[in-house]
Amino acid sequence: MGHKPGDDFYLATYDDALGYFRKVAAASNRIKLVNVGKTTQGRDWWIAFISAPENLAQLEHYKDISRRLAVARGISDEQAHTLAREMKPIIHIDGGLHASEVANHQHTIQLGYDLVAGETPLLQDIRKNLIVELWFSINPDGQNIVANWYRQNLGTPFEVSPLPQLWQEYVGHDNNRDGYMLNMLESREITKATLETQPLVFYTQHQTAPFPGRIYLPPFADPISGNMHPLMLRWLSVIGMSIAQYLDDHDLPGSMHQETFDVWYPGYIDNIGNFRHTISFFTETALYRYATPHFYTVDEFPAVRQGLGTEMLYSSPWKGGWWRLADACRYMYEADMAVLNLSVKYREQMQYNKYRAARDTIEHFQKEPPFAYEIPREQRDAPTAAVLMEKLMLNGIEVHQSAKPDAWVILMDQPFWSTPRSASVPTM
């Protein structure tokens, strides 16, 4: 591309990234490109699976195991443990939903190269034990729009000016509010692919962190949804703290937790997976504007943090200085590596937990009400009822027909229904 990802004053378009990944795929048997559909503007949308060649040769086999464990039906506890040991877990990492948060889709280019070509012990372990599902851009249309806008204005007084248009048609930033409604083509394609592969982890990058933090990580702020299995919440915290330690080990200070963002709303595409027992989360890395660097002094910090004091959930404060796109890309890259390192070490336990959470959900609703919801066919507004059924099925929820048949029935004892751990049934 003539540049390294993260260079000052340079942004790669989606077309640039796709062209690069096609060359990598032509040169290596450690990567497989897959077309997952079309974007809103009609672009072909490609993702990459990266692993050892022998794992990629059995990709469909590992997808099948992943789906079997995810639904937890017809499998004994002993069989689940056996499958978890055999499984090469699929780990979803993507280049972020929000195209104006530019480090998201720039860092995945370097990540993809290293996952394919790198020979460090960790990279070898990742390829041997995991299958990385790399969505190097999760918003291709927006990436092109933002990169081309920045190129057009580079070196002018408008270099860091905001876009005069939405970088996601119709919805802009709210493309991360469509996780269960699935009104966008992009949301539908992501959900369809995720239901097919049932990844162990779903990790989406965002910008920006609460200032002056350099990266915001789980554990998240309250309120959190009481309808997630506790294992999801526990492992979100484990992953967040593991990333923070990994970043500190690589001399990258400024990890912050619990400050701002919650995981209550199920409409975030990077949260809804938790209701399907995929550990799903986002991080927020610091952003200035596009690929233009900026120097921060401590007097720009909030007054309460100008003393650079150590806090329980902000244990290695950032002290200011230059902040470049390359810095944001490095934080994201090392956060990815921390997640992959953790997944290698605990892959069997994490994979079994996915089965256990689905099993627990099914058993819960076999014993406690509500046992089902019924939607009569006779409706004042039949089309809207049909849309509701469609949305449920697109999200992997099973919809049945009553025996008569005069109604649709949604049984609660199914794997992807939420698990109301905090709910109690009142007694009469």
C-alpha cells in the first residue's frame, strides 16, 4: 500500500485493505477469504479466516462442533468436555463498526499480516490452537467514505473537519444499535455469519476512551443486564483485566475500567452475543482526529486527574505527550493479542462454558415459568406480528406452530433465550 498501517496522515480504504488481503491469501495457505454478502452500497464484503493450514482444511468440521456445543442438545456433559478438548475455538475480531473511529480498521491490516506470517511462539500457538475470524472491516462503505474524505482535505484548513454526510447510510453512528432489530444489511450479515460459526469470543474495537485514559476495558459500568448468564459477565471481567495486564507488560499505560460504558442494552452488535453465550465485548481506544497526530499536556486533563494518581481501576495513568494513529493501532493490536493469548491458554474451559451456559438456559426454562409465549395468528396488525417472527428467527430463536394451528409458539427452553438469573417468580 506504500504505507504502514497507522502512519501519520494516511488512511487505507476498504478497497486498499481488501486488495492487500487478496495478495496475502494468494501467497499463503494460512488464510482463507470468504464473501459474507453485500453492504448497503452494494460492495462485496469479505472476511478472513486465519489458522494453521490443517485447521483451515477442517473449518467446516470445527464450525459444526461449535454449533453443537452452542445449542447443547443431544450432548452429555462428558461428550461436551471431549468436544471442547477437540475444538479449535473460533475467535471473532473485527475492525469496528464506526468508520470515523479510524484506528479500528487500520490496525487489522497489520494484525492480519502478523497472524499469517509471524513466527513468534505466541503467533504459532494461535495458529495451532485457534481459528481467527478476522473481519478486517466491519463497515466497508463507511471506511471508504471516511478515508476518501480525509485524503481530500489533507493539508488544507479542513484536514480534521467532520464528515458532511453519514458514514453509514440512514443511521450513522447508530449502526451499533441494531443488534436485535437487524434492520441493516450489515447487521443481518454479521448475525448470520455469527450464528453459523458460533465464535467463542466476539471482540469489536471502538474509539474513544474516557479522557485521559488510553483504552477503556471491561469490567463495564453498571447497570448490566440481568438476563446474561453469569459466566459471560465473569469472563468479560477476566478478559478486561487480562488485556490491561498485557498492555502494562508491553509498556502501554492508561488502561481504564468501569468508568462510563455499560452492557445493559441488548441492541449493541458487540453485546448481543452474550445472550447467545458468546463472550462479546468492545473496547474504546483513545482517538484524536483521523490520522493527524496531537500533543497533549497534563493541564488539558480533567482537574481530578492532573495529579496522575493511581486508581484501583486506572492503575497505570497515562502522563500525556504525543498521540498518533500508530499509538491507537498498537493498543488495539496488543489488546487483540491479549485476547488471543488468553483464548489459547483457557480454550477448553471457555469452550465448555459456552455449552454449559446454553444447557443451563434450557434447564432453567424447563423448570420455571414462563415456559412459552404464544402469538395468535388472528391479529389486528398481522404484518407487524410477522415482522416480529422474522426478527426472532434471524436472531436464531426457534418459532413453532401450535397444533391447531392458530398461533405461533416460542418455547423458552431453547439455547439462545436469555437467562433471567435475577428474576424470581412470585408466590400466591
